[in-house]
Amino acid sequence: MKKLFVLILGVALLAPMASFAAPATVVVENNASDSVDDMLTELDKAVTEFISVAKKAMNGDMDAFEKMEAYQEKIDSLVEALEEVEDDMSESQIERAEAIMMKAYEAFE
């Protein structure tokens, strides 16, 4: 699944725009299912917001570039945290993560 996260995020989120700053740190308890669900919810929100501001930036909205950086950092942090607990994720959590990544990929097809 780690390869899936990296591949889809790389193509969907980084390809249309330049790469931004290094990810911030997300602290996570390794075996907490609720924590994974919370991270997936946050990832979904961040990806949705990133898509919105990226489309604005692609249409010339220069203010959107600053917002993109913040969302990209959050996405990077969440993906990194999810990769740390991927072995403990349930099948439904893995499917949810894949659906979020596909949403990002499809937004920039």
C-alpha cells in the first residue's frame, strides 16, 4: 500500500504543481483504529481542499498557491503517518485510503 500512496499522491498532487516544503509531523498511536479513521477523515478533507485550491491556482489565482503549500504539508504528514501504521489497518481502512487517493488522481486526469 505504501507504493500506492506514493504513486497516486505523486501523480495526482505533485504533477500539476511544483513541489513544496517538507511535511510537518503528525503524532499517532500505532495500533489505534480510531486514530487511523481520524487520519483518513483528515486526509480526505485535506485532499478535497487541495484539489479546490489547486484548480484555482491552475486558473491563475496566485493567492491559492500559498494555501496549496499548507494542504500539501498536511497531506504529506498524514500519508507518512498512515504508512507507519499500514500493517495495522483493516481492509475497510485500506479501501477508504485508496478511494481518497483515487479522488485526488481523478481530479487531475
